[in-house]
Amino acid sequence: GGIIDRVRDWSQEHSLMGPDSSTFPIVMDSPFGSLDEIYRRRIANILPRLANQLVVLVTQTQWRGEVADEILSFLGKEYVLTYNSPKSDCEEDVIELGGNRYDLVRRSPNQFEYTEIVEVDNDS
């Protein structure tokens, strides 16, 4: 929480515009990558308490077991990044979330390579 605390202190001293301008999101890419199960659980338990808004980018192997157990109750929105490959021999991959299947890798419907952001339906 040290970085967030410093930014909050700085913003109070410099009076950023807006009524709640000291609320900053944290964006983290693969924070559980090389951690063992104990540290994964500890980090997953602490992360939701660091900021009002948290964006965590994880692979499907990082979002399992102890990480999902600790963070799921704090989850507001969930998204899947779907990679569209122009290669005819691409190895397609899917993930199941909330009883629905989502493409992780699929053959592109055109000759272009791109990634789509797909919102997960957590209402089913």
C-alpha cells in the first residue's frame, strides 16, 4: 500500500480537482506469476484492500484455487481477452467461467491479428 498512500498524500497537498480525486486504481499484470500457493493466497487476500479499484491481468493458470477463492467476493466486473489469430493452424483455447465458455484463442474471421475484450456474464 506504500505507493497508494504516497499518491493520496501528494494529492491532498496539491488539491487535485474533483470531490474524490484521491481515489486511484491499481493495475497489475500477472502479480501471481512465480509465487507458491502460500504467497499467492496472501497476495490475493491483500490486493482488494489496497485501492477502491483494482485491475488485475492474469492467465487462466494464475486465476485458480486460492487466488479465485480470495478475490471472487470482491469482483465487480470480469473480462476475457480473446486473441484472434490469422494463422490457419492456430491452436484454439477456451475457458469456462460461471458456466459459460469463452474463447481465449481462436481463428480470426479475417486475415487480421487482434485481441477483443469480452465481458464475462456473471449473472447466469
